[in-house]
Amino acid sequence: MTDITALQSDILAQVAAASDEAALEAVRVGALGKKGSVSALLATMGKLDPEERKVQGPKLNGLKDAVAEAIAQRKGQLADAALDARLVSETLDVTLPTRSENAGSIHPISQVLDEVVAIFADLGFGVAEGPDVEFDDYNFTKLNIPPDHPARQMQDTFYVAPQADGMSHVLRTHTSPVQVRTMLNAKPPIRMISPGRTYRVDSDATHSPMFHQVEALVVDEGIHLGHLKWTVEQFCKAFFEIDQIELRARPSFFPFTEPSLEWDMRCDRSVPGKITFGTGNDWLELGGSGMVHRKVLENCGIDPNRYQGFAFGFGLDRMAMLKYGMPDIRSFFESDLRWLKHYGFQPLDIPTLDGGLSR
């Protein structure tokens, strides 16, 4: 019988000396392969008498295990060394300027969303998010739109197939369900915005079946329409980057607010293809708003006799079109790199109120 201790030492020395995975594989085959030295010894076990087999069996199995473990460890060491060498050879200096033809751009919707968040953060608003596939109850019922309410027909809703538990779901038609979720899980005072994707069955040059919206909600004691008007004014001044604006309120109807208002901003359209904000004899529609309906507060567990609130919402896509002169909303979703290079924003130009929103 071959000296097992000497054989183990010899094989382990070969394992340690293997300089790459190919050399290590050759050692493995020479030891543990079908015709390897360790395999040959194991094949002789059947020719030994029972007593000798009891002595040699544990030794040979120990040899096999020791060699296999040493090979596995060495393989890991070689893999780590190869990775380190590759990382050194493929080092990229990220401080180098990018090539202009490979520079990426921020999509206008992403830019406008960052601008809106920066403005409202300065006013003390937090940001809340919710799912795109929403409970019918949150999207409609808790917002004072029961199943038989005619306002449901105004929404042009995408309905999702009924769930196994009988619950009804929709693709949210506005981000108001996020306000419902916030009021159900937080106590006043509440000051938040809810930006995100919304869905309605509508498509033309100024409408998209999927579009982006931001809604604001404030709930506290003593809230009134004056707070709503001031907030809309401050937002418009910051977003359109002008010092003076003039707003016009028009009565409207939304099931979840009472009274309900729509806001227009004075502008000048006398020059074809150009809009100047804050002056002129024209008016530009901004969006809807109103005081939160007391039934909505009750549905969300808030005492309407103690707390009042206001809410308003704007379309982010439309705000981007107005501010940056984009004529067709469908272009936002066509994935045309030429369009994005023309209207896109530099990635490092992060909107800030002190440094400028649209640098």
C-alpha cells in the first residue's frame, strides 16, 4: 500500500503550487480523476480483507476529503486573484469628462417633478407615494364618489379584472388616493404632495392615456381659501420663475372638494408660439382645487368640525409643455432620443430654489 501521508503531502504541495485554474484542474484530475492516484487507491479497497479495510478505509477517505478541500480553497484564491487583476487592468477614471456624444439627459418630466418637489419642500410639504393599481374604494368611494355617482363617468377609467376576494381595482385616475392613504394613516396637521403616474382613456395632442400629476393636500385647524390661494401663488411664482403673477379663480365642481375652484393665470399670447407669464390680456388654465369635502374627511377618520383642508392638482406633463414650449404631449412618450437631446436637461443641474430651477 502506498504511503498515504507522503501522497497527501505531495498532492497538497501541487495544489499550493498551481498558478492558475487550468493548472489546478490538472492536479485535480491527476488525484481525484477516474485514473487519478487517490481514485486508484480507493479502487483497491475491495481487494483488502475486512480487518485491513477497517484500518485503511478511514485513511483513504480522509485523504480524499483533504485533497478536495485544498483544491476548493485554492480555486477560490485563484478566482479572487484573477478578479483583483481584472479590476486593476480595467480601472476607469470617473473624474474624466464624458464624451459629448455619450452624455445622457434628464427627461423633462423628471426635471419638472424635481422642480415641483424642490418648491413644495421649501414650503414645508412632504412627498407621499402610492400604487398605480388602486382600490376602487380609495380612488372613488372615499373621495365622495359612490358607485352610482355620475362623476365616475367623468374619469374615463381603466378597470382591472375583479380580484379573487371580490375587491374591485382600477388604474388610478388621479393621485388623490395617495391623499386618502395619508389621511387614513396620519393625524393632522398634514402637509403633503403626491406626484405620480395616472391613467385615463384619452389620447390626443394634449391628452395621454398615461400622464403625470401632482396633487397637494393640507389639513389642519383653521384652514381657509386664503391659504389655498397663497400656496398656489407661491408655487406659480417659483415654478414659472417670475416675481409677479395674477390669478383668477373660477367656480367648478369636484366631488371631493366644496367649494371647488379652477385657477387661471394671466399671460400674454400676442406673439405666435410664445407665452409670457404675469402680463397680457390672456388667461392660462392651471388646474383644479378646493376645500376638502367634509365627507372625505369623515371617510378618512378626521373630524370635519375640528379640521379643515384644501387640495389642488396640476398635470406635470402640461406644466412642462407650458414652461418649456413643447407642443405635443405624445412626444413625451415616444422614446425619440433626438427629442430628448433637444429638450433634455443636464444630469448634474439639480433644481434648487437658490441656484435656479431650470438652469
